[in-house]
Amino acid sequence: MNFTCSNEQYLKNVLKTCLNSYEYGSTVNISYDVIKQTKTLKQLGFIFGGLIKAINLFFNNVGYNFPSYALKEWLYQECGIYETETLPNGATFQSHKTLSEMTKKEALEFIEKVIVFIDSSEIFTDFIFPPELRYCWTHNIDNDKLQTIKNSSFPNFDTLFLRHQSRLTCVRCGARGGMVYHLNRPYKKDYFSLPVCAKCYDYATTHGESKLINDIKSVLNGMSVDDFCLYAYYLFRKNY
């Protein structure tokens, strides 16, 4: 018998069936699969709200108090999805969509552009980026695209990527980074690396790579660390 356990109650039923089969002397083979659900458009709205709160806190800490609606409007203007509107007189103009007016695909693209904007803007030099927000794309991985990326050929060494990694906030604590932790692999590839601050780099070298990876489980969101690094490198080549 082969079972795929997708929830707690089903697991209990499977174990009960296994026990009954065992008592009757039958052979039992068990397999399992993790069912991962991507974020809905409403949940993407919560992620955008988290970004707004983090930005608001950043400006408050440096003495500026901007209302949330102003920050949202700013990001819509800088990173928004625009569409052409037609007036009754036939004239056209460009207007941006709010998140609630976007499709899920557009919302993903918009949030991705907001993260790139924060990374690239000098305004946010001292911005502490919560890792769960920076890497929110792990909640909506396109598995077909990931497989295509895994089958692609990338250069083993990329100094521009390492420079980019060193400018990012730490994948473990969210503080300003400045360092790059290379995963311990028999093959040296620059994209198998993580942006870290000096404190977390020392932590990883002292406690071991497995401890570091365990500490960022919520960031990886079920991905292997190798797939996470590969997808992050793909996004770098796409956006930067």
C-alpha cells in the first residue's frame, strides 16, 4: 500500500490502517509528499502591508512621519503597474493600479519591483529588511520555472553578484550585511551563497552551516537551500 499524507486526520487514518495491516501480516510501504500552497492575492496584500509598516518604521526612526497612504502612493508611482485609461472625449492617460485591482501575477511583479527599489535606492541605505519580507517570493515559486532554472547553465563565478549580496541585509537577522557566506559544497559556485552580517557570519562558522540553515527555515519556506540560492541568483540576473 502507498499513502500520501496531506493532513493530520489523514495521517491518523493511515497509521491506523498500517497497524491493522501489520497485525494481519501484510507488508506496508509508506511514502509522503509535502503539499505547498502559494499565497493568494489577499495574502499578498498582507505582505505589502508588512512592507509599508517596515518602511514607515524606518522613516519614523530617522525623524520623518509619513502616513501609510502616502507611502503606498509613492511605491505605486515608483514601481506600480500602469494601464491606459480613456476619457469620454477620447483622450487617454496612464493610471496605476492599486494592489486590489491587480491580478495575482501583477501583484507578484509589483512586490518584486518594490523589493528591488528598496535594495537599489540610496534612501534605504540603513534600512533593516525583515528576511521574511525580502524573500517573500519563496511563497509563490513557479516550480516549472525553477526546474528550467536548475537545467540552465550559469557561470560559476560572478563578482557582480557577490558585490550585490554584500549590499543586502542579512538573511538570518535582517541587519545590514556586508559579508557573503559560501555554502560548503565540493564545487565552488558564487551563487551558492547567502548574504549575512558579520555577527551571523561568525555564528555560522562557529556553530556550523546546518545550524544557519535551520535558523532560516521560515525564510526558505520549504525550499532546499540550494534551490533557494539558485532562484535568488536568477532574480538577480533578471532585476539587477
